[in-house]
Amino acid sequence: MKGQQTALKKSNNINHGTISPSLSFLFTLGSLL
């Protein structure tokens, strides 16, 4: 869980608040898990 949160924070920093990339990132994580 902590690893996912840090990954989300990194993706949020990179995306700078763009919703679509973060959502696709979440779905990618979900499909991998």
C-alpha cells in the first residue's frame, strides 16, 4: 500500500495535476495486480 501511495505521489508530481495520465496509471497498476 505504501509503495502504491509513493508511486501515486510521484505520478502526480510528474503529471502536475493532469487527471487522465494518473487514471491510466491507476488502471495499469490495477491490471498488473
